[in-house]
Amino acid sequence: MPTHVLRHWESMGLLDPERDGGGRRRYRGADVVRVATIRRNRDAGMSLEQIRVLLDSDAPGRHQVLQDHLDELDRRMEQMRLSRAMTEHAMGCRAHDVATCPRFRQWVADLTADA
């Protein structure tokens, strides 16, 4: 991890590593797990503020923030599922322009209903 990222997370209160006699940060096992937790959740689209709530069991509204994130993950996963199905269909479609394929259009019908 770039040190500037770790320092930024520290400035936000997400990390609090021990310091040695020279003031250098010393990341222990629990710190490494915390960094991994932050990274995994950032990769999943969580904001640093949401991650702060995730890591703070006493944060006000914690369960609502986490539920909102779960709802957003479900929405994004459904969009990815549809995109995958569209891509799989396009790979095997005989239409030169998949946008003209009636079967392909079913994947975007909900977005074109008012057009």
C-alpha cells in the first residue's frame, strides 16, 4: 500500500498504528486485518465514511448505513448479471448490429420503454 494512502486513512481515524521510539508507524496483525478490511470494502464501492461506520460498533445509525450498502450491492449485482447476459448473447448473436436484434433488445426494454 502506498504510504500516503495509509496516512490518509490514519488522518480519517480508520487506522491507529503503534509508533516506535523514533515515531515510525508499526503495523501489527490487527492493523493489517483492518487495512485489508478497508481495501476489500473500498473495492466493493464503500465510501471511507461508510467503512468508518462499519469499523465502529458504536456508530450512530450503523445498521442503516450497512443496510443501505447491502441494498446498493444488490442493485449493482443485478446490473452486472444483466450486463453479463447481454454480453453472452452478443457473443453468439448473428446480427451484425446487436442493437437491431429483437432478442437483444429484451435486455434493455426497461430502459427504452418510454422512447
